[in-house]
Amino acid sequence: KDSASSADLSDHLQKLFKEEQLYRIDHYLGKEMVQNLISLRFGNMIFGPTWNRDSIASVTITFKEPFGTQGRGGYFDEFGIIRDVMQNHLLQILCLAAMEKPVTTSPDDIRDEKVKVLKAIPSLSLSSCVLGQYCGDPDSDHPDARLGYLEDPTVPEGSSCPTFAAAVLKINNERWDGVPFILKCGKALNERKAEVRIQYKDVPGDIFNGSTVRNELVIRVQPDESVYVKVMTKTPGMSFNLQETELDLTYKSRYKDARLPEAYERLILDCFVGSQMHFVRSDE
């Protein structure tokens, strides 16, 4: 439920089991595109040289749900969106996006690099956070959307529990000094989406009279798993104007016959075969 109770549970389990016998599940580590982050970063020369503060302006990791608590606000109110999503799912994605190249793909080598990232992140200040709580939309056609968080009968009266949170994290190391990592998550928003959006800096020495926009690499975790890059190209035809377009790898189009297992399906199989690559270690 909190850092203290988590530490108590971890200490108790470590008295009963060895670390290699413990499988701490964060189901986002079982998702296809989260697992693909390591392959994209370290299996392609095209990304490696620009994956740093010299080329990248910001990294935004987003989680959005289009529905509220749906009568489960009493449970949610004990935790809030930060504990429910940000400190686990989004922080794990941040580690994979920001870590240095591991020596091998062995579980401990990967988790060693994730821990280094976490150690390099200073404590978050309130001035770097925005918190919110959703209210009802009286004009919505959906009855659930017309109810605000405090109108859920299972939510304690006058609760200040956040249902939306945004935070800007900094990583104090040579690769990421000065690059903001923006984590955003919330319920009852305009769509269902989880993604990593890496925005590159402006092209130096612009020769196109300001008509260019920044390149972006987007890894869509859900729904419709995909990787796409926003790039500038010449407008087709006689014109020499620029337009933004996308190099698009959408899985359901490219891999039509592929079956993507559910996250828990992957992780339970990993438990059976003894692989801890996609599990959280105690020092994370």
C-alpha cells in the first residue's frame, strides 16, 4: 500500500526465499511494446547515436483511461492514480527508455541498469507535479461519464484522492542531463491510450523558413500496438513545400497473423521457465 508496507513485505519474503525465487509482477513489463523497447534501442544503429540529451528534447510517457472508477472508488481511494499507475507501470517504462545498454540480456544485467536510472532521479518536488480529480460531464450520453469521482457512492465524502497526475522527472547523468521525462496518467479522460513519445530537438541551421516541426518517435503500448516516427518530407508533386508524415509500423497491419499474448500470460510462462527478465527486483 505504501513504501513502508512494501519494504516490510519484501523483508519478510527475503527471509523465506532467495531473490532468484521471487517473481514480483508488474504486468506492464509483460506487454509487447514495453518488451520491445530494449530491442528497438539496442538492436538498431539508427536510434543509438541520437538517444541522448544532444538530440532529444523530451520524453513523455502517458497512460489514459476513458472511464472512471465505475463503482470501485472505495478501493481506488486508498491508493490513488500515483500508486496505481505512475510509481509502478510508468516508472518501469521510464527505466527501460532511459537505462544504459546492459552487458547482456540476462535478468540481473538489465535490472542493474534500471536501478542505476532510479538512483539518478532526484526526489520529486510538488512544484514539478500537477494533480487533478475528474468531475462529471452533464452533457454526456453515457451515464457513467455524467458522474464525477466524488459522486461515486463508494468514495469517501470530500476525498482529495487524485485521479490524474502529471510529473516532470529529471535524470542526473551524462546521457539525460536537462531532458525532462514527463509522466502523465489519469482516469475518465478522452481516450484509452498508453504510449512513449520521444520528441527530438529542432533541426539546427533551418533552411526551410520555419516550416519544419520536431521529429517524434512514438511507441504505442495500447491499444493497437505500433511504432511510428513523425518525419518531414517534400510535398508530392511540383511543390517544394514540406509536410509532416509518418513511418508507421502498426502491428495489426504488418503482422496480421501474429498472436500477441496477454501480459499476464507471458509473465506466468516466464515464471514456469525461471526467467526473471521482466520482473521487478527488490532494490527497484
